Amino acid sequence: MKIVLASRNQKKIAELRTLLAEEFSDIEILSLDDAEIYGEIEENGTTFEENALIKARVAAASGYIGVADDSGLAVDALGGEPGVYSARYAAKCNFAGDHDDEGNNQCLLYNLCNVPDEARTGAYVCAIACVFPDGREFVVRGESRGRILRSYHGTGGFGYDPLFYFDQFQKTFAEVSAAEKHSVSHRGIAIRTFAKKLKELL
């Protein structure tokens, strides 16, 4: 069975390959390049689910099962921002610093500077979409809820991890191992749910 993951990120492809191998013995994960799908895919959806479906539909045009994910941080006090703009939040906010992880984090801290600690709640969200060549589609969602700190803690992970405090660990996602994070993370939850749903449909 071949699946085209709408990504060129080799780490993401390797992760999906490892996790799906637990459920499927005959699976082959192809990248967009492997499927000869070139060019950028415009992610113009307003939700994680819409963006994941946009990418999965492009991947399914290859004739194989298309899979894609979209993820980010949704902060309650900011009405769900950064949301689908999580990777480019600093640019969306016209933040004066660099438009990278550091800029995104600094922009988030600035926008939350007057929000009290008890209201600095939010969730990492991941939506995974699957589109079959015959037109069948489904989307699953995983969430990890936590709190946004006022300063960085830890050097691991990426994105907003140094600010995202997870109560169960009493640490940020940047202070735990990759295995610990994956056991409770939005992507880990979504991928495990996706694998079960895919197995039901095949």
C-alpha cells in the first residue's frame, strides 16, 4: 500500500512511516517529490482541517492515498490565534523582529503581556486529512492543552515548545524527551487516531 504524504519534510515522513508500520506491515510512504508533485501548495483555509484537506487532495491526485497534516497553537485569550498562522505569526502581526520561531514566540509573548497567568491557556492542535483516489475523505484531530508561560523554559523541541507548559509533566514541551512529548502531543494523538481510522476503511 502506498501513501503520498503532502510534505517534503523528511523528519515528518520518517515519523509517519514509523508510526504506521505499527499498524500496517506493507505500507510505503512517499513524499511529494517521490510522487513527482512539484510547486508550493497554497494553504488558504481558515481552519487546520481545511488546510490539511487542501494538501491531501493534491497528494491524492497522484493516484495513491493522499495524507496531510496541519498543526499549530491556539490560545484561548487570543481568540484561537496564532491558529493556522502559527508558523508565520510574526509576519501576520507585522512584528519587527525576525519571522522565525524566535519572532513568533516574541510576538506571542507581546500579545499576551497583559493577560493574567490563569487565563494564558491554549492548545496545540493537529488535523490529519486522508483522501482516497475514489474521493472518500476523512479528517481526525488531536489536541494537547496547556498554558503559555512568560519566559522560555528548556531548549528542546521547536516552535512554541519553550513556552508551552504541560501540567501532566509540570514542564514545557521543550523540557521533555521526544518520546515523552510524542506520547501526549497533538500530533501523536492525531496520528494514532488516523492509523485506526485508516485501518477500518481499508
